[in-house]
Amino acid sequence: MSFTELTEAYLDEKSIASHHIESFNDFLENRLQRIIDEQAVIETDIEDEEISCFNVRLGQIKVENPIVREADGSTSKLFPTEARIRNITYSAPIKLEMIPVENEEEKKAEWVEVGALPIMLRSKKCNLHGLDEEELIEKGEDSLDPGGYFIINGSERVLVTLEDLAPNRIIVEKNDRYGDEIEVAKTFSKKEGYRALIIVERNREGLLEVSFPGLSGRINFITLMKALGMETDQQISKAVSQDSEIVKYMFENLEEADVEDKDEAISVIGKRVAAGQAKEYRIRRANYVLEHYLLPHIGKEPEDRIMKAHYLGRMAESCYELALGRRDEDDKDHHSNKKLKLAGDLMEDLFRVSLNRLVKDVKYQLERANTRNRELRVKTSVRPDVLSQRLQSAMATGEWVGGRTGVSQLLDRTDHMSTLAHLRRVVSPLSRSQPHFEARDLHPTHWGRICPNETPEGPNCGLVNNYAMSVELTSGAPEDRIQNALSDLGLNRIERS
């Protein structure tokens, strides 16, 4: 079989935009419900003579097929061609099951329309899904059009794939600071849309220090380990390594430790995160920071702290291995150290933030209705425009959550090849103005994955690439499925204390 025949056979099964479509389908089928489950309840501050507590529990979510609402209130099925001609958004209603809970008693569940979600062409909720060539032509569509884009206010817009460092993975490197070369291990800990940079490094004296969000500056490694529940020197040393050379380094750290036990360590952290506050508040704030800002991907419960201590021990060991020359610096341009954010990942980030805004608005509307002595009704307290406008605005302007810009772009329709190339585009998060010479170079892991020619000239060269025509992008799996698979293979987790 020739290469041409092989390519044609592959493209008969897979679309050029199949990675976007599969990712968006996963967003519709799994991630939307996961975001709702994360929120779970809309809590209000309503308290009066009759109602001691009023909350709204969130249940199932469902997305319907795209429709258009006319001025007289009637609705009809919407197809992409009509959306383009009439300059409207190709979107579908989102319905959410909301259960009022008054005085701890659940009332009848209501299905409430909470907004409209832009629908990707050729996804499972698209009205073109499953149509054959003749039916597509009848609806005014090109049968060779791959889909994988959205129609916002009549304009075709594509969510460009973003390339970033893989989260929840330890990366080691050497940094120059004050003229000295120090070893650094860092990880981008990511959980439910929140991303925290955790850094373990050796200072000029050879002692380990840790920095993480919620804590200004750097804190002594031993202090943090004791605060996490490892109180004895032997526990801390074993958590890092049992190698004799690395244990010598750990003795230096243990000798310089300035705390004796867990309570003293938490007190030290409390003074850093809530200076000048009452002692009880400092302790409470220190515990909150350790649970929510330090390695959130491991867990946010008190019983997860010992697992966080073992993870920090592994980061410390990586620092020492680099210092002893037992491992090389990690190559940040290597594809194994990268993760791609496809349309489904980008929509997940946007929907999570938009839902938070809707939840705050529903809470406000319910509390306002209560102060005006009106009946508390969930359906009338939901304003669908709050969610819809947040979603549509980001997709129309390209200004995404996290301060990113240019995420949503006008689809290049110069010719068919330009359209296909745009749908396969992948953009680096690196700044265009800084040199980043290595990132612009060809890398061995580009072979068979990245087209070396399809990149713009000038400052964007090497930072804007296109994936090869037959590259398949795999999607991640939920953590619980991976943990169950590892457990079935006989791998046991570290016992929690």
C-alpha cells in the first residue's frame, strides 16, 4: 500500500479536526457533569422566622441540540448555514436539575434553563451529526468541511490548541541566582481548574527551601515536613531517600532545623501567612494554606498531608540527584513533558468560571427576593444571560480565563488547505518578545508529530506550529480509573497517618 493510499484510508476514518471534536464530546458527556458535581450546592445566607436555612442542590445537567428563538417566542432547529447568514450564535440550551432544600427538607426538583452553550460543528450535539453527503448538501453545508469550529455571531471561530508544561509532574533544572547555580525541582500542581507552582530548591548554603502559593517567600523544608505530620528526623530522612550520600545532605538540613514538633512548625507557618493576627486565627489560616494551596492535586483534606510530605520528599531527592550528577536537567521542550489543551479542556476552564458567576448571581437573586418578602422560587432566580454572555464573550473576543488572549481565532478561510492547517495549529505559551532560542529550534521529538515547515516567519517562528496530518492526540483519563487500574496490578498506596 502506497503512502497516498494509507493517508486516504486514515482520513476516511478520522477527520482533520477529530481531536477537537472528540475533546468537545468528552466535555459534553463527562466534564460538564464533573464541574456541576464540584459545585454541588448553592448556599445562601437566608435566615428568618420561617426559614432557618435555604440552599439549592445541583443535580444532573443536559445539553440539547442547537435551536433559534424568534421574536414571537417560537423555536426551531438551527443549522450552521442559517447561523452564518443571520449572524447569530450556533448554540444549544443548557438545562440543569435544581433541587431547593428548605430547612434541611428537599423539595421537588426542577429542570431550569441556565444558559446557552456554543456547539462545535460535527460534534454529537450538532444538528449535522450523522447526516450523509446528500443531506449535508441539502442543509447548505460542504460535505468535505471537517467541522471542529464554532459559529459565534455569524463568524466561524476555532479554539487553537495550547501547548504547556505537563501538570503534576516533577521537573528539575539548574537556575542562576546571585551568581550561584542552584538545583530546583518544581511541579505545577493542578486540581479542578486551580494551578499552583510548588518549588523545592537548594539555597547557597546547601539547605532545602520550599515556596508555594499562599506563603510569601520561601520556607525551610524541615519546618514544612514537620507541619505535614512527619515529626521525627528518621521519618523525614526516609521520605527523601535511603541513599547514604543523600542522607548526609539531609543531616545538614536536620541540624539546621529551627522547630522541634508539628505544633511549633504550624505556628511558624501561621506567623508567615497571617502576621499580626490572633494565635487561633494564625493556626487556622496555616492549616487552610497547607490543605488548599500546597500540592492541591494530592488532596485537600487533613488526612492527605502525609502524602504531600512524601511527594515533597521525592522533589527533594530529585534536587540531590541533580546535584550529585545522577540525573540530567529535564528538557522542557521534550514532548513527554508537555500537555496540550484542546477545545474540551479550554471549554472546561471557561465553563467552570462562568458557572461560578451564575452561582453567585442565583445566590444574590434568592437573598434579594427574601428581603423583599417574595416567594423563593429557583426558576425565577436564574438569569440565563449571566452564563450565556460570559461564554459567548470569551469565544467572540478570544480573551480566556487566566489572562490568555487569542485563544479563539477567526477561522482562516483563504483556501481549503489554510482551513485544515488552522484546525491543526498548536501555540506555545512562551512570550514572543523574549529570545527562547531553544523553543524555536527543531527538537527530536518533533519527528513525525510536528510539521517543520508550517510555522510563521519572524518572532513567532517555532512558537506557532501545526501537528502532522495523521497525528492522533490522546486524551487523559480520570484519576480514580488510573488508581483502580494500578491497584488491580498490585500497586499499593502509602499508608496515611
